[in-house]
Amino acid sequence: MEEKKQETRHERFKRVASKRTNDILERIRILGNCSNKSSYEYTEEEANKIFSEIDKHLKLTKAKFLAGKRERFKL
């Protein structure tokens, strides 16, 4: 019987983060299809609202990754 190596936390992170990142990038690509004016009608305000929301969530998620790296205030 073949013994399976236990996946490390870093290996698990790389596997899961890669898949999730690729899933997000694919969904963004698909969202881009909505820009086709011959199939869809939208206002600049609606497009700005979409990207504003995406930017907001991207910043919040990035902050989670950087939170542990910030130095604490000291007097």
C-alpha cells in the first residue's frame, strides 16, 4: 500500500489559492463579455458601479493578506 505524504499548509495554500485565483480571473474574463454593445446596453454609471464594487472587495481581501505585516504603533 502506497503511503501518501501529508500536504503541508503551504502546499495546501498554493493549491487552493491557485485554483481560486484562476476561477476569479475566468469570471472576470466572462464579465468582460458584458461589454459587447451589440448584445448588451449599459450606462457608464452602471459599469463604474460594477468596478467600484470589485475594487472595494479586492482592497478588503488584499488588506487581509497584509494585516500581519504591518508594524504596530509604538511610542
